[in-house]
Amino acid sequence: MSPARNSPKLPGIAATELAPAQVLIPEQPTLPGLKAAAAGCQACDLYKTGTQTVFGEGAGHARVMFVGEQPGDREDIEGKPFVGPAGRLLDEALRAAGIDRTQVYITNAVKHFKWKPQGKRRLHQKPNAAEIGACRPWLDAEIAVVKPHILVCLGATAAQALLGRDFRVSVQRGQFIERPGLPLMMATVHPSSILRAPDDESRDLEMQAFVADLRRLAQRLER
Ligand code: URA
Ligand code: SF4
């Protein structure tokens, strides 16, 4: 037995054991089973400040899976991915590209909302590599169960999580990337980046480019 196991239990506040997400994954995972298991995840500190785990949602055998960064303020409250302002913009772009949202699966690289207070608002914070890594087993399990033909990364966080740290969305957006044993992959911008455009004109241009990426995706899905 390890020395730590032998040591007497000392009084006071017990150390938190952060269970890695992997141990929570059911042996024969289904989407409902994964969602139920992820609700109890404490594999990183974000469970302490997020209201709930926001698991992916959508068609069980969707041919395309979208991966965002992490839930935002609205998603944290409602418990569903992409239901706030970024989700509305995504819906609009999917419609424009002729993709039915009910036929796709939508999830995030990190499943708890990371934020810091700013006055009465909760300001979004980028998840770090440790948090993305801690949450990765959930994403891998979703991919294994849904088996999408195409995996679309929305923004740099998802792209770097799935395509590597050197991946540059600005350079490689809209390109299909084939890797052995993996679904076809593509990265594009995050819908929130379009919401942050400084003026209407640049917002329109960025929206057009986003819809163009999604149209290429729609064409590829028709093959
Ligand atoms: N941004 C994301 O990356 N995901 C969401 O679910 C909402 C906003
Ligand atoms: Fe678990 Fe992911 Fe939430 Fe961290 S962010 S507690 S890994 S579900």
C-alpha cells in the first residue's frame, strides 16, 4: 500500500479529489447516459462556478458535429449549448447555408461556463489547456457515439483542441482536413467573433464568410 494510503485520516477540511472525467464514462455509452454522467463531473474547478454541466445536444447519428468553446451565460442558465446570442447567430447562418439544426449535433470543448464577475455581469473567460484537457473525455465520447462524418470546429479554442496548437483559423478556415481514422474536419470562426465585429459593414462581411464556409460544408454533406 502506498504511504499516502497508510497515513491516518487527519481532522479538518478534506482534500478534494478531482475525479478525471474518464472514470465517469459508462462502459457502453449512449448520449443520454453520457449526459447524465457528465452532470456529476468535477474533473476540473469549473464545476464550482458554473451552474450546471452543459452537455452537447442534437441528432444521435448526426452527420455533422459542431464543437464550440464553452457554454456562455445563457447556456449556463438553460443547460443547453448555443441558445444565447451566439446560438441565434449560428441558427441564422445554418439557415442561410441550408443546414437543418435539428439534423446536426452541437457541443463544446469545455462543458462548464468559465467567467469572472464584472459588476453585475458574468464576463466570459477563455478556458485554459488544463480545463480543455480535463473535459476532453466527454468530447471524445460524444464523437465515438455520434460518429459524425464531419467535425466542425467553431473558433480557435475548438480548432486548437482538435487540430493542434499550430492550427490558425484565420489561415485555414473552411478547408477540409483529412486525418486517418478521424472524421473529416473543418474549422471556421466562432459565431461570437461575428457578434464582436466593430461595425455593421464588417459584421455583414464576416457573416457572409461564415455562411460561405457552412455552404461548403453543406455541399460536402450532399456527396
Ligand atoms: N459559445 C460557445 O462556444 N458555446 C456555446 O454553447 C455558447 C456560446
Ligand atoms: Fe468536468 Fe468539463 Fe465541467 Fe471541468 S468543465 S468539471 S471537466 S464537465
